[in-house]
Amino acid sequence: MVAVAKLTPQKIAATEARLEGATLPEGAGWARAAREAALERLRATGLPARRDEYWRYTKPEPLYELPAPRAAVFDAGGEAPVFGEIDRVKLVFVDGVFDPDASDEPSLAGVEIARLSEVTQADIHWAKDLFGVLEARGQSPVPRPLAALNTALAPDGVVIRVTGKAEKPVSLIYLHRDESSDAMLHHLVRLEPGAELTLLENGPAAARFNKVLEVDVADGARFHHVRAQGRDHERLAATHIFARLGQESTFKSFTLTANGRLTRNETVVEFTGDDAVAHVAGAAVGDGDFHHDDTIFITHGAERCESRQVFKKVLRGGAMGVFQGKILVKPGAQKTDGYQISQALLLDEGSAFRAKPELEIYADDVACSHGSTTGAIDETLLFYLRARGIPLEEARGLLILAFLAEAIEEIEDEALAADITARLEAWIRRHRRAG
Amino acid sequence: MLEIRNLHVKLEEEDKEILKGVDLTVEAGRVHAIMGPNGSGKSTLSYVLAGREGYEVTEGEVLFLGQNLLEMEPEERAAAGLFLAFQYPVEIPGVGNMTFLRTALNAQRKARGEPEISAADFLKLVREKARALKIDADMLKRPVNVGFSGGEKKRNEILQMAVLEPKLCILDETDSGLDVDAMRLVAEGVNALRSPDRGFLVITHYQRLLDHIVPDVVHIMADGRIVKTGGPELALEVEKNGYADILKEVA
Ligand SMILES: Nc1ncnc2c1ncn2[C@@H]1O[C@H](COP(=O)(O)OP(=O)(O)OP(=O)(O)O)[C@@H](O)[C@H]1O
Ligand SMILES: [Mg+2]
């Protein structure tokens, strides 16, 4: 249960204003109860306000107020889209609406793929046990109202059940075409014991995007996730990943964010089985009117689990970066190995980084460490590179990429890592200092 | 090839003059050694030649192959053929040794209007030079100088020099921190580069290195000036008697 302080009248008003006229998606089937429960959770906590401790560094209102702020569609020119060379099963959404014609046939050995809007009409047990369930678990001890809003209202999403080792990734492609689109998607992924899947996501999705991904990783299963959030300069995004990890399972998630006016990426991981591994990493690069917030919450509720958080941000032109990362070690979660690093490279004085690392430990035999740094490019290293003939901007680019390396190294697949690196190199080239 | 005339340098941040009128000429095909007490300004001279920030030239000029060196960016100096083997090579986490070297070589080639080297040719070139310096493949794969021992860093400087094939090689105490065998390797590396169109400026405290890299000219630097110039015998004299006699003599 969520313990809530009494809501302020403003909060109630803001929440009701958002819900006014909103109706639960049609034909909700069995999901109706889950959606209504989510609405209740939402009303109990209210939508976030800047005064909430959890939103101290990021302004939440633009992420839910109506109407959604417009966002121009970014023209990538002739540049090939990310993951273009990767063999994958593509599922395309345009402004949050599934486009079957642009998508591949969703057939992949050992993997069942369906749409949330269809699944909720059928009696599918595992989906019932997942939809809104991990989200609800993730509401405590910190409420995540935008995720509850999503469970209540998101009309569609992808539902994936993995029973074997998927031979290629499932790739969700989010296209943004409408300047005023306000999209919500809710995805479910269930990996049965020993199953393996790589999930790719890319694209800006909409002018404003609210997405929830619930991932249930059963014993011995492995889940890899690589996403590249779209480059539209003005788009807004609030995303949540809720993951539950069984015994000896693996969860690895990497996010590249380039551009975007406002992004809040929350990842909530809970270890429920022993000897599991969770790595959550991100590289965010922003120039100008760019606000990027990574908020991570890892709960160690089992023994001998390893968690790693590696977050790097490169900020210039007045860009703002935020990191809130928590490791909670519950009583009895002995031999927990928790690591967290968040670093920002500020390319000018107008940019800023706020970090709030937190450890809360109720077991005595654990190894947890965290660190956070903010700095500029090291002039000594820069001179060394230049003294070998590497021109200034190219040398700066090498050092920026070097700064991001620790996060990129979290991507296990070499081809995916190379693709992400190429995106970052392109960003660095485009955002070189003039003169 | 290098002409330094009456070079005065102070720190940008504070009013401290470090080089107080250095005159020095290095001709192509010759090896010049600079010796001198700690703090006399040897590294400062090498940094100013390489173009490091933080120094202000208050007087004098430096010509390198006829160009006004002091007006060039560090990368332009490198592309023109100036190379400094650093007294303290830096570690660059996240930048692979091979990537670094290839980027540097291609940047220099590009600046000179030459075509880039192919990946295969580059690999062959580096492997060959690394073998001579006994730098193993594993070191090449690591980030630049990260986790290298002091001696390994110095050998890596010489590897870079061998690959980049500069016209003027400035070595700032490349011998310090090297064991006897490593010193021989480094000296062989340097000697392999000796040619009629390449000049050397070797900063060292010890005669040891000069046994292997025999200099044509030896300079003594003290308090920001070249106070004495002679042949190889000058280094032997320093080795035997220290600087006291020389400094007294020129005082
Ligand atoms: N950035 C700096 N800030 C303050 N003092 C400096 C700086 N750079 C050089 N100096 C001073 O200038 C003088 C010359 O230093 P330099 O490093 O050039 O000497 P050196 O001849 O190379 O000595 P060594 O033989 O010990 O390497 C020293 O007194 C040193 O402390
Ligand atoms: Mg020195």
C-alpha cells in the first residue's frame, strides 16, 4: 500500500484536470479492473508537482498537463536510422498507433507477440498477472503517478512472451509525424525460465510520450534492452521500466538519449530471486534547451545479487542533467553487490548536473558503492592529443566519447554497441563548437 | 631546422619568468642534447615548442623549417613534423592506443594533403614498430597508457614517434624510469630514426642515454638560459663533476 501524505488542493485539482474527460480505453476486457485500480492509485498520490521531493530537479507538469505542448518533427536528413543494419523483427508505431503495414510479421521462434488491445480481450493468464502489477509494486516506497496514469489510460502496446532463446531482437520503432501527438504505450514482456530476448526501442514516438514497460524475468532468463530515444529537439517523454528478476536471471538495459526538451526515464528493478544480475546504463547528450533526468530505484530483496548503474551525460549550451539513483538492500539480502556511478561532462559553464545518489541498507554483509562527478574536459589530455596532430575539435570529440565509454561498454552485443557509438560520434560532430 | 632566438617565456598565471633568453639551433641530421639542473627550464622549453597553453612568450622567436612556430596550433606543429616525447606521458582512459595512433597519423597526413593510411597498412606498420620496442599486442589494445608502468609509457612515446616519423624529435627525459634493457630498446628506436633530414633534441640528466644515442652537440641549461655548449665530452664532465664547476665558470 502506498502511504501518502494528505494531498494539497492544488494536487487534487491538477490530477482531476488531467483526468477530466478521459475514458478508459474501449473494450478493456479483463484489464478494466487493473485500469480502475491504477486510477485509484493515481488519485491516492496525485500527479507529481515540482514541490515533491522526487521531482526536485525536474519540472513534471509539462509531462502531463493538457494540452500537450507541440513539438516539431526532427528532420534527420539522409542519415540512416539507428539499428538499421541489425536483423530484427520490426514493430512500428506512428505517434503511438501501431502500424501493421509498416511492421514485420510478428513471428519469431520461441516468442509470442501480440497487441495489448487484443490480449486484454482474451483470457491470457500471464498477461493478467503482469499488467499493472509490477507498476503497482513499484509505487512503493516512492509513488510514480505518471506510470499509474499510463496503466489506466494507455490504449495499446506490445505484449511479448518468450519461451525460448529468441534468435533475433524484437525492435519497437516509434515514429513521430504529428506535431501535437500525445501518445501512451504500455508494453508487457514475460521471459519464461531460461528464455532470452533482446528488445530494441528507438524513435521519438510523439510530441509527448508516456511509456511503461513491465518486464518479468523468470529464473535463469536473460533480458537485454537497448534503446535510442529519438532526436526531436522539442519532444517530451516520461518513461518507466519496471523489472522483476527471478533467480539467476539477467537484466541489462542501456539508453541513449540525444536531444529532447524534457526526458524523465525511470527504471525500477526488484530482485526477488537469488544470484541475479541487473545492469542499468545510459548515455545522454544534450545541447541547449535539453533537460534529461534518469531516476533509478533498485531493490535488493534476495541474496548475492549484483546491480550496476552507469550513467553519463554530456551537456552543453545550458543543458541540464539529473540523476537520482537508489540502491535499497532489504533485510536478509546478504552478499549484495551494488555499484552506482553517475558522471557529467560539462562542455560550458551554462550547463549543470544535479545528482542524488542514495544507499539504504538493512543487511550487514553487503558491498555497495556509489560515486558522482561533474567536470570539464581535461586540458592536459587535450594537449597530449593535439601534440600528436589531432585537431582541437576532433580531440575534444575523442575525449567526449572516452567519457561515455564506460556506459557504452554495458551493451553486450558488439554490433549494437558499435551502432550506438556511431550515433554518439555523429552527435558530437554535429555539435562541435563553432570556430 | 629549428632556430630559437632570445626566447623569453613567463607563466601566464603569475609573473614568473622561466626562460630568460634561450638561443639554440638544431640542424637536420644532428642530435643535440640538453642537460641542466632540476628546475632550469628544460621541460618548459619543450612545452613551449610543442604549443602548450599557460605560457606567454614575452620576447624572441622560434623558426621551425622556416615557419614561425609560435603562431601555430599544437596540431599544426605536429603535422609540420614536430614531436615531443613527454617527460610525463598522460593516461587517457576510454581512448584505445590503436585508435589514438591511427587518428593522429591520419590527421597529420590529412593536414599535409596526403591520403589516409588503410587499416591494414596501419596495423602492419604499428605491429612492426611495436615488435622492435618489445611492446606486446595486449598493450596496444589497452587505452592510451592506462595501467602502463613508467617504463612502458616511455616506450609507448617512442612507438608513437616511430609511427609518426616526425622531422624534429624532442625527447624530455625519456630515459628516466627505464631499466637498462628498456633504455637500450628506446635508444635503438631513436637511432633507427636517425637520418640526414631529421633532427633531435634530447633532454636528459644522465650520460647513460648518451652512451647509446651519441650527441653531436651538448648544451647546459641553467636558470632559463643555455649557459654552455660543447661536444659529447661536456656530458661526461657533468656526469663526473656535476654542474657546480660549469655554473661557477659562467657566473
Ligand atoms: N605551470 C607552472 N606553475 C608554476 N611554476 C612552474 C610551472 N611550470 C614550470 N614552473 C617552474 O619553472 C621552473 C622550470 O621548470 P621545468 O619543468 O621547465 O624544469 P626542468 O628543467 O624540466 O626540471 P627537471 O629536470 O626537474 O625536469 C621550475 O622552477 C618550475 O617550478
Ligand atoms: Mg623536466
